[in-house]
Amino acid sequence: MEEYLIIGSVTAPFGVRGEVKVFPHTDDVSRFKKLKEVFLDTGKEKLSLHPESVKYSKQFVIIKFREFSNPNEVEGLRGKNLLVDRAHAVKLQKDEYFITDLIGLDVLREDGSCLGVLKDVMQTGANDVYIVLKEDQTEILLPAIKECILDVDMTNRVMKVFVMPGLES
């Protein structure tokens, strides 16, 4: 499992005080107000940053970090991801999982035969859709609903599914 989880991506500097506009990658945007520390993934290192203020503008989060005071200092943050360590991730409810933990799970049919590997997750609004890469390298889309997803065993990295009629050609 990943040690760090992505919670947002810096899209641009904002204002004259060194704030940044962040596109959130979390279902709970209010979590940004509770953060004491985040890590900026520079590609070479994880730089510790400390939010000083947080506000919201449309679908974005505007964050002022203690470490920066003007737009020139934050220009280089554009396109970089903000991370939290797993210990400070939001607490999940029963049958909830971080997408990064689901990627790579072996996907088995209800009879135990191999369907493929979970390649990605599409977030559609109503429910997530799991993209499974089958052994023949074709993809099948499975809605993340109780009727299709029978069991997720994170310890053994296996998901058991029921493929509803019409989903597979």
C-alpha cells in the first residue's frame, strides 16, 4: 500500500499573498481546513508544507501555506500533487476503500475463476465504475454496487464479483 495519498493538485497561484488554487482529489473537501501538514510531491522529494488558511472557490480549494508569501514563490508548484501520510488520511467507513489501494486487485468471478485485474476507477457521481483488464487485454466496466461487488479482501488483494448479464461480450 502507498504510504502517501493524493488529496489534491495545485493548479495555479492565486492572489498576491502566495496562495495556491488546488483541485481536490477527495470526497471530503472540508478535510483541508483540518490539515496541519501536507506534503508537496516535487518529483524528487516530499516537501513538508503547513496550511495557514483555507477557503473555497467553486470546485477549488484556495490554500495559503506558511512557507510562501508571494505568487512568484508558488509559481513552481503548478501541477504538483499535495499528499497526506496514511496516518492522517480520512477514516473510511465499512466497505469504503482508497482508490490507490484498489488498483491492482485480482478480480475473480463468483465461481472463483479469474476475470482480470482492477486497472482503474471512474468516479461517475452516482457510483464508481471499476475498469477491469481481462486476461485477453480487453476491458470490462463493472459498477461498484452491492449486486456486482460481492467481496473485497484487501489482505489477499482479491475482489470477488458478479458480472451482470450484458456487461460482458
